[in-house]
Amino acid sequence: MKKIICVCFCLLLGISGIKAQSIPVFKDGDRVAFVGNSITCGGHYHSYIWLYYMTRFPNLRIEMFNEGIGGDDARLMSKRLNKVFEHKPTVVTLTFGMNDTGYMDFTLPENQMAGDKNVITACNAYQDIEKIYKQHSEVSNVLIGGSPYDETTRFNKVPFSGKNKYMQDISDFLKKKAEANRWGYVDFNRPMVEINQREQQKDSTYTLCGTDRIHPTTDGHMVMAYLFLETQGLTGKPVADIRIDAMTNKVNRSENCQINDLAVTDDSIRFTYLANSLPYPIDYSPYNGEKKTQADALKIIPFMDEMNWEGLTVDGLSDGYWLLKIDGKIIARLNARELQRGINMAVYDNTPQNEQAQRIRFMNEQRWYIEREIREYYWIEYNLMRDKGMLWASNDAAVDTLRKYRKINPFVNMLKDYWLRYMNKGIRADSEQEQQDLVERIYQENKPQTLKVVLVRVH
């Protein structure tokens, strides 16, 4: 059966020596749609990516759209792409594989044959997606190897043993398609497997993939966002980087910022600081009952050093302790050696710039929550109403259909209230306007402010 898969790949791909393209950094005016399954629908990775752009590039205006539907596979995604292109996207990302590879198939003796068959079915269904993509040559495409099914964590018995190998087959297929079409590609699967297995050496129950081994927790979504941004080449791009020589009263470095009015005495250093970016605001609160938070991802990826460095280095200070104050507020007590090595101001939650960024994060989280709710309305439309010939009908007959199937379909019953709320076109329009109002406010309030920075010697 392995040979059949190899032959299938060759027939679908043809011969190509072209290397996959890295993902271009988004540019001003980009409209990015993230197409996927429930991991996209209910997940944060795309919202975290947008938050990075909101804070790192405050003058670069982009829009992002959640186009995930729970339970979707490649075949179902191909049937709803017309709705994706209504956003007039300039960039579309695509990930599938979790649902395509199956679940209960892996409880059967012939699970390998079923896995092989499911991969071929998914790859064939992808061809319909690619045909539609090629009708939109103005759009840049990014294919994503999806997050893994974690088979190695030991908090319970593995129900679907062997599943992730087939997900990796789909990831490899998508990588080759990206190479053939000169599209972008990023793999979430193998890097997350590597992190899981590394951390499981310390704690056998560790996982980025949630209690069901499928849906990443918020730390997992932060890892996914990091991997995406890394593929865009955004590592090593500081929020700002300042180096001052107290002995010569000179600014030796001011990367991505402006330093003015430097004044040095034996007991103090003062200057004004205007960065071109805000630090990325980290969320330390649990989401939806999860035990882990976005901040937990910082223990396993070098995000703060590689993508959230707001450096301050001061050479030539006399030994002893110094108070760092920003706009009159005490931020930290530091010794001269720490300042000579360089500190990352982004790790201090109490700086004015971090507090400003946290307000941006809160507004973006509100926007994400509203957007996620309306995706559940779309789930009912695509998974119930479309099959019953009532797609977008939103009439009394559709309501009767909902009432009938809520009694026999637990997912319909769980999501019915979202559909009943958003079946009204006016309510959907109000929701979309509320999201847009939040985005407008974010881009009004995300501009860095000039700050007064003081280091005062502690006697």
C-alpha cells in the first residue's frame, strides 16, 4: 500500500525540483484568510499572528479572517471556498489532515490500509481546492502542515495509534504542492512533535495538543504562531534595541527606535525613547478552563529573545544598583552588570509600553471572540442546512429543521443558540461591524508614544 501512495504522489505532483517558498512578510493592505478545521475555527494561532503585526508594525494595516469550520476535511473545504473569496483576500492559508486521516479507523485491525486510503482520498480532494486557487492568480497561497495528533503523551491510553504518521504524509504532500506551485509552506506538525517528545522526557503527561490529543491548548497555538512568524523570517527583528555608553555620553545603538536628549551624570542617565513598535503583550490568564496559558509557551520556544526583544544595554556604569523608571514609574531595580549584559524591557509587564500593548491585546481578544462565535453559525449552515438544501435560507423551515436535528445530533444541539442568534442577517452585519470597530480602534491606539526613561543610582 505504501507503493500505491508513492505512485499517487508522483502522479499528482509530477516532477519538480523547485524549492518551497518561505512565507512573505505581510504588507500594508493585505487581507489574510485562514482556512482550516476546528483547530482554526476555535483556535488562537491566527489571532496571535495578527496581534504580532498590530504591535510590531503599528502603521502597517492588514486584515485577517478566521475561515475554520469544525469537522472539515479537504473535500468539505473545497465546497465552501467561494465564501472565503468573498473577503477578497490577498493571502489564503490552508491546513487540513486531522479529520481527513480518520479516527475510529485506527481502532480496526486493518488500520494501516484505512490510513493509506484516507490519505489518498484527502490528496485527491485537494486537487479541487487547487483548481479553485488557480482561478485566483492574484492571491498568494500558503499551505500549512497541520498540528499533530499527539501519540506519545502518557496521560491516558492512545485511542488512535498510528494516526499522526498519516497526517505527516498529508503535510509532506502539501509541502511538495507548495514547491510545485511556488507557494508558501510551513510545517506545524514535526516541530510540535519534537517539542512534545522533548518535554515528555521531563513529564510524560506533557502535551501541546489538549486533553483529546487533537486540539492544541493556547500554549500550542502560540507555538503555531511562532512557527508561522519564523517562516516569515521575523526572528531577530527587535521591538527596539538600545545601547548607551555612560562613559562617553553616547548612544551606540538605537535600532527600530529614536533616542534623544541623552543626559548622563554620576548618579543618573536620562533620555527620551520613541520606539517604532510595541512589545508583544503576553496573556497569562487561562482560557476556557484550560490549565495552561499562552505564557506557558515561552518556556519551550525562544519567542522573547527572537521576536520580542526590547533591549536596553548600558555600558560604563559604576557598580551598584540602579532604578529603572519610565515616565516616572519604577519598573525594576537592576545592578550594573545586568545593565551591561542588557535587559529585555518586554519581560516587564509594568512598563507603559507593555500596558499599552495589553490594551491592544484585550481588544483583539474581544474581536477574536466575536469572530469565533459567528463561525459556529457557519458550522450549522455547512453541516446541516447545506445537506438539507436550505443553505442560507434562515426561514421557518430551517428553524424546524434545526429543532428536529438538535434531538439526534449533539453538535447541532450544542451550537443551536449561535445559529438562532446569527440567522438574522442584520445581527450578522452588526457583529461584523463590531469587529471592524474594534480593529479601527486598535489601529488608532497602537502607535508607540514618546517615553521618558531614567536610570537612577540607588545609594
